Amino acid sequence: MNIGEFFTRSRRLLIHSKRPDRKEIWLTVRITALGILVIGLVGYVIHILFTVLLPQATG
């Protein structure tokens, strides 16, 4: 694929694509926030487990 064909395909894609409406954006924000929250909670639980259980197992 040469550079001219790339620009032609990119232009065609941009013409046919549409902006997301408010409902789609809000859904994306909620799913992203939920994912960040879940990853944070998993990390916090792992931290607590290693902080509480590891000193008891080695000491």
C-alpha cells in the first residue's frame, strides 16, 4: 500500500464514520471508570494480602 492509497482509504473511512452521541460517550466513560475501579480494588486486595499475610509467614 503506497501513501496515496493510504490517504484515499483514510478519507473514505472518515467520511463514513460518525461522532458518538452523548449516550455512547457516557457508556464508554462508565465502562472505563468501572474497569479502573476493578483493577484498583484487585491491586488493593493483593497489597493487603501481602502486607498482612507475608510478615506472618516469614516471621
